[in-house]
Amino acid sequence: MRKTILVVAVSALALVNVGRASAGSLPQVTLASNGFPAPVPQYLASIIADASKKYGVDPNLIAAMTFRESAFNPNAVSSRGAQGLMQLMPKTARALGVQDSFDAQQNIFGGTKYLKALLDRFNGDVDMTLAAYNAGPELVAKLGPGATQEAVEYVAAVKGYYQAALRAL
């Protein structure tokens, strides 16, 4: 019972803090590398940890998004042309300073930078942020996190992976 209460408390705190921490102020959070349907490859765990520190975003949220976007495949390409681990659209990647979307470090840092910008824009609202990452920030700002059915499913999937990772800590 105590463990369940602790897990719920840590999960709630992490969900609240994920968007509220300014860059560099996030307390050291451990990545639950084995808390996802597939383990986070060690080289990605290191990159995710570095991006987490730089942008002040929970590494478990970054990893949850990366798993949902590409199943940790740095060569993934969507039917719409999104590329790499965090499935950056070429125009978005360029705007974020990413020169090679298939380079794991550039992609994770660019995707995390974008995630942090969305968290800031939506005042730490994780549902709005995740929906905006999937469906676009303008559409989500106008219509909310239920802007598209795909966004609704995306938010549910990422939050499910994220919460599973937090339970695994």
C-alpha cells in the first residue's frame, strides 16, 4: 500500500513538474530505461538524459514520446514525412537548428527543445503540449487537446508510456 501511494505521489508530482521546471532547474530524475514496452537503448538513454538536463524536461516524458514516435528507431520516417526518433517534420527540424534528423543526438535535442517550447506555451499543460506536438500548436490552441482523434490517441499513448515508466522507478 505504501509503495502504491508513493508511486502515485511521484507520478503526480512528475506530471505537474514536467512543464513547470525552467531549463536546468528540474531535479535529477532517473530514466526508467526498462519501463517502456522496449528498453531504451543505452546510447539513447545518455542522449535523453543530456537533453533532459539542458531543457528541464523529465527524461521519462522524452523517452515516452520517442517510443511512441519511432519505437526508438533513429531511421523512422512517417507517411507524412516526419523523420527520426522524435519524428520531426523537415521544416520544424530546420527551425530548431537540426541539420540531420536521422542523427540521434540532433533529433532528441531538437525534439526536446520543441517539447519545452510547447510546455512553456501551454503553461505546463501536458495534454495540450502533447496534442500540439502531434497535431500542431495553432490547431490545438484553437480547439484544445481533442483537436483531432489522432491527437487524442497520441496523448493517451504517450501518457500511458510515461506513467508506466514512472511506476517502474
